[in-house]
Amino acid sequence: MPKDQLKGIQDEYDVVVIGSGLAGLTCANILGRMGRRVLILEHHYQLGGMATWFKRKRGHIFDISLHGFPHGMVKSCKRYWNDDIASRIEPIRGIRFDNPQFSFETTYDRKDFTRILMERFQQPKERVEDFFDKARSFNFYDDDGTTTGQFLERCFPGRNDVHHLLMEPIAYANGSTLADPALTFGIVFSNFMSKGVYIFKGGTDLMIGLMKKELIENGVDIRIYSDVQQVQLAGGKVAGVVCNGRPIKCKSVVSNANLKVTIQHLIGEEHFAPEFVESARRVRLSSSSCQVYMGLKAGESFEYLGDLFFTSTLDHFDSVALCAKDVTSRTFSCYYPDTRPGSGRYSIVSSTNANWEDWATLSEDAYEAEKAKLIEETILALERYLPDIRGKLDWIEAATPGTFSRYTKTMQGATFGTKFEGLGVSKGIPEQVPGMWHAGSVGIIMSGWLGTINYGVIVSNEVDSYLSRNKAV
Amino acid sequence: MTREEIRKAIIDILADIAPDEDTSGLKDDVGLRDQLGLDSMDFLDIVMELRKRYNVEVPSPDYPQLATMTSCLNYLSPKMA
Ligand SMILES: Cc1cc2nc3c(=O)[nH]c(=O)nc-3n(C[C@H](O)[C@H](O)[C@H](O)COP(=O)(O)OP(=O)(O)OC[C@H]3O[C@@H](n4cnc5c(N)ncnc54)[C@H](O)[C@@H]3O)c2cc1C
């Protein structure tokens, strides 16, 4: 008989959290800390969702989404997790750019970018200051229809090289394009510029392990290999979930699954007003990604290349080209032994943004061939900077949109959830179905490690308020 | 609770949320955001702490009422009377 993954759970919970991505984990932790009875159900065997890692023989460990996040993570981890987790967050040393338009290294903060924009791109100080101030003044609730492309053009007319510098890292940080609302650019760019880019020392596995420990200390029940098929309603309100075919009673549900999956499959469109169903259907998903993971042999190393290295072979910036299967732009995340102190290992993860459709339609043979091509072209691209790298590699493999979709059940492998309109739909769910919330990457600004953690906090506040108001239930 | 007690309760919450800031010289009519460098997540924490410690509910449309100490006191006094 298969093992009963749900053995030992309670008869009823205040909150069931579907999925253990960073939004789900954070929401669960806060509610657990407040004394609520919380159960996390995760279909995969590992917690963390896209904040994940994998191990390979001969001691290789690869991080999927540990490339960088803004300094705000320190405060959020301190407050909503613990001091130990917060204390392991450290600034990266440097970010490099190399493309036909420019090539240099930066600490990626306002001070250094001001200098670079003035010295290298000959922009007057007032224009640069004005740009930074405008970028910082955007609010998520007033979208006036300006796109990022229009905003950048207004600030730096005719300077595609400047737009390239400002947009490329953000396109990698949240999958946004020049056609997305300027406010999403302004908010995310300003978050990074306040103090630069940070990562978690010790690796994603350590962070998720520490989070799991904290959750257990706060009384949260966690079950893996536990796939939720359905949210059950009674009298229009949340009454439970069905997991691995078994009903579990609860007063509220927080879905950390993809927004559209939550509405269309877990709850069912018939439980929403027709206009809401329409707006949910219109929500666009973010683009997906491809990655190539390269582990060096024990004892081998490479010279400092920066921690994040944005490369492109195009002589202009173009959001469409950034996702094309004919890859012109790659970001190399370089991991030196100090990422995982004591490991002594070097590795490189190459990331490119990608379109689901380009990969989903391939036959099995064509898929394998494309994957092999992706790997080979990545090594060739890296050899331009590290000519002897091929001989030092001990492990190399690739992930495509299908890989991300399989492991985290994200729709179409979306790396960063949905486009901006997804935020309003996500926030609107509890008005449609009392007791139901969605927390997870949406709206560009609520994606990434920091965005999803903070969204988990926002939702935990609403769930706690609902449970207080419905004590008698 | 008296107005003075509510003031003390808010200061206690602020001291936990912004441990590195000096809350002793807070001006009642200047925005808390500017005086203590608070951001929107900090205001959310104030709301969560008010519920946890005093069982007071501040719905999101009312968040602007928490802008200054005076507006906090005006808004919370009837709720925490
Ligand atoms: C390649 C890549 C690189 C990235 N790089 C960075 C980076 O450098 N910095 C950064 O800040 N962010 C980065 N991100 C984005 C960041 O990782 C995500 O935005 C964030 O981790 C998403 O968290 P989430 O809470 O939305 O949940 P997700 O990570 O989407 O997790 C959802 C969880 O729910 C589970 N689930 C779904 N449906 C069910 C069900 N029915 N039953 C049970 N469980 C279910 C899934 O298995 C999954 O564990 C990257 C993402 C990718 C893919």
C-alpha cells in the first residue's frame, strides 16, 4: 500500500495553505505564530516552490532562483522569519555588463548608477536625479497607462543604450518588458537601487531548511507529496480542501498555486461572478525561463567574473529578442566557494528568459536536440570570457519551461507569475469566495523572493482578520 | 483606554517595528512615515499588532488614518475606549 502522506493531521484547521512557495511559507509562518492552526500541503517532495535547488552526484548543488534580491529581504526575513535567517543575507560584490553598447562592472545602487549615467553615458546630473526620483514615486494603485518604454524614452530620449542598462536586469528580475506599466519598473528598480543586490549565503537549501524549522516551532503542520485537487465550499464559503483524494476541513484556504489554476481548477469558475471569470481569463502569464547549470570539478576554479554577469550580443535592447529561442542575451550567475562556505566548489548558472510556446510544441526528439543546442551554445558563449572553462566542467544540464512547470505546477512554466492585471484579480478572490485567498507571484511587483514573501504577509493579515471576525463559525 | 494609554500602546508597537529609531521625541502632527522612515509593510505590521494586542480591527480603506500620531489617536480612541 502507498504511504499515507496525510497521516497524523488534525481533523480541522483554521487555514490550509496550498503550496510551499515563499508566499505560502511566509503566510503560514505568521498565522502559526499568531496561534492559528495551519496546515501546509505541498505536492512536491521539497518545500520552497521555485525557491529551490537540486543535488547531483560528486557533490554538486545548484540553486535555481538564488541570483539576487533587494535589501528589503533583510527586514522581511527578520520580522516574518527570524534573526538567524536575516543574518545570512549578504550583498553581492559586483554586477557586470558586456554587450556591443557597453561593458563595465557596478555595485548596482543609486550612487554608482548616478556616476555611471553621468560619466559613461554623458547624462546631466539633474536628468539622472529626476529619473531616480520619478522612478521612486510610482505607486502600485495609480497606473496611468504609461509603459516602461515610454517612461524610459521620456527620461532618456533616443538613448537605447541607457534603456538597455536600466531594463535588462529588471527583465531578468521579474520577466517584465518595455510594454509593461512604468510603475512596475519604477517600484522594482527603486527597490534594488536603494542598496544594491543581495543573496542568501549558505544556499537556498539552508534557507528553506531554516524556514521549515521555524514553521515547526510555530506549530505549523507540513505535508509533502500532498496534491490538492479541489477547494470545497459550503454555502458559498470555504469549508475544506480535497488532498490526495481525501477531504480536510478548514475555515479558510490560502492558495499559493498559480492564480489562474486557483480560480479555474482548484475553486472552479462556476463559483465566481461572470465578470470576474472574464477578468481572470484575461490575465496574462509572465514569460518562462531556460537555465543551464554548470558545475566545476572539485579543485577547479575560474577567475572573478562578477556575481551576476549580464551579456548580450545584440547592439540594441529589445524585449522580444530577450525571450527568443535564438538566444542573444544570457545572464551568468557565478557561484564561488563562499556562496556555500566549506564547499570549496565553483559553479555557474546561465539563465535566459523564454517563451512557453517555443518549447511546448516540440516533438520529443526535437526537444532533446534543442536542449543539447542550448547547452552547447551556452558553453560557447562562456568561452568568450573563460576560454578554458569547457575542460573544467564536471556536470552540465539544462532546464526548460517544461521543467519548471513540472516541478512547481506553474502554468506554462511562468517564472514570475502574471502580468500586472493579475494583482487585482488575486486581491479580488476573497470578495467572491469568503474564506479564500491567493498569495503568490502576481502583478510583476509581487513576484520574486521579496515580493512573494511580502505578499504572503499581506494575505496573512487578511486571513487573521477573517478568522477573528468569524470566531463563532 | 485613555488617549494617553493609547499613545503609549502605539509607541510600544512602533518601538518593536522600528527598533533602530528613537520614538521618544515623536511629533504628534508630523507623518510617522517620515519621522521613522516607515514603509507600507511597517503600517501593515502596526495593523496586525493592534489586532493581536488589543483586538482592534483596522480595515485597509482606513490605513491612511494611521498617518500621524494625532490621526491615530482620533481614529483609535472610539475603537479602544
Ligand atoms: C529560473 C528562475 C530564476 C529566478 N530568479 C530569481 C531571483 O534571482 N531572485 C528572486 O527574487 N526571484 C527569482 N525568481 C522568482 C522567484 O523564485 C519566485 O517569484 C518565487 O519563488 C515564487 O514564489 P511563490 O510564492 O509565488 O510560489 P511558487 O514558487 O510558485 O510555489 C508554489 C508552490 O505550490 C505548489 N503547488 C502548486 N499547486 C499545488 C497543488 N494543487 N497542491 C499542492 N501544492 C501545489 C508547487 O509545487 C510549489 O511548491 C526566479 C524564478 C525562476 C523560475
